[in-house]
Amino acid sequence: MRSINSTGVLYTSMRTITIPRRLFITGDKIAMPITGHIGFNALTRTTSLREHEHHCFELTYVFAGHVVWEIGQGRLLKLRGGDMALTQPHIKHRGRLNVIEPASFFWLHIDPDAGNAREHTPFSAAEITALKKTFVMAGNTTSYGGTFLYDTLARLHDTLSAWQNRQTSVLTASLRSLLACVIAEAARRFSSNDAGRPSQKYIPAVRRYMEENIDRKISVDILAQYLGISSSRLHAVLKESCGISPMDYLLRLRIEKAKELLASPDASVTSVALDLGFSSSQYFATCYKKHTGMAPGAFSESRLR
């Protein structure tokens, strides 16, 4: 059974796989025209990502953390660990507020209209057409990726790492095969709207309890007791559903609430920090900047302006 922590590390029962800071190739390197940019990234700090667009479909999959794409005029696509998103060709998009928070993710450009799009794929011409139709009909959307896609991407990560060190014909063929599996599984997920995320039923209760006690010290044991499950089960639920630990989930809720409070002209950084259960304004400022890319005081001033 695989799981992933917030630093971008994939765990298996056999070994540990670390997603590097950036692992990237283009489809022409493996003579697979239907693919464009192919990459993995693990961001350890908030990073700028401004408005841009692609001539093809873009598929993104989040292993851990929380990614929000802003599509067109303010529509948000919110992804957490295990989610994937599809953006359409020539649609402008960016990270929310022009940034991406710390997260580990995969991205793939898919171009069914490329010349010789069938080359080095198992797809027929009719199947290429059907893939394009499926992605067009899906629109700009998100879905839960499921365990098959997760495992396939983990294998793709390993194979790409090996390929970059030693570009053999066998590894090249493996990359093509795995990429074809990713494309086909993404199309299946988007066409069936199969977003059935296990353990999702617990998340509303977790969020409600945390929001009602956001100014108090909340422990994993107390929260698990409230839900009627074990602490280890609670950790598994949050990892499976959100890609983060219970305490990371609580921290994100507090940061989101802090944004609301800081919008008030009467709010001070110290009062907001204490109202949300932070031990000090300095610790609050550190957490806030890590997750938003700006100091809480700067955010408050920008909202007032």
C-alpha cells in the first residue's frame, strides 16, 4: 500500500521514492507526438505561477498538498492529494493569486491533434478522436484520480528517473506504455465522472469540528475519539482524502480563516493569531507566509488598499 507525505515522498511497503524538485522531459524526446511537456515537481515553498495557456490539453495530478488553479475570469479548480485536473487548449489559467502553495504534483500535455498522434501509442485513429471528444466534453474540471492512476504515475516517475540516467530502448518503450495508460485512465475517469474518493464521508465532520474549535488546542486523539475511529485511521482518512495530515489540515483551515479576519480594517496580526489558536504572532506569521507567499501584515494592507 502506497501513501505520500506533504514533502513529496512516496512510501511503499518495500522502499521510499522521493519526488525531486523537478523531473521533466518533452514528448519529442521519446518520439511520442501525442505528449508534450511531461514532468514531476515537489515545491517546498510558495512559488509564482502567473497566467499562461497551452495549445493542447493539460492534465495535472496532485500527490500531496493543495493546488488551486484559477481558470479564466475567477473560476477555481481546487485539488488536494489524489485529485487530477484537466484544462482545455488556449484557456488562460494560473495559480490562485499567481502562486502555488507547497505541493508535489505531475503534469502532462496531451495533443490529440498532433501530427502522427498515434505514433508509439496503442490507440487507433478512431480512439484518438474519442479521447479528444472525451476531454473536450469534460471541460475545465477536476476528478479523483484513484489508486490505479496513482500507482501508474509512481511507476512512471521511477522509469523517467532511470531513463534520464540511461536512455535505453526498453526504458523508452516503458515510458510510452505508462504514458498511454495515464492518458487512457484519465479519459475513463473524466468520462464516467468517477470521483468516488474512499473515506470522504469523514471530511465534513472533521472540518465542522475543527471550525467550531479553531481557537482551541486540538489533538489527533481527541478528534479521532469525536469521530469514533482510531488515531491511525484518522491519519489514513486525511492522507487518502486530502493528501495531508490532520494537523496540516487544521493549519490550512486556520490560514483560510485568517485571510477573512485580516480583511477587516480593525484586525491586528496579533489578535488574529491568538483568536485562531496560534502560540504567538511570530509563529502565525511564519505559517501564513509559507502558505500564502506574503506576510499577514502585507496581505491586510493590500486588502485595505
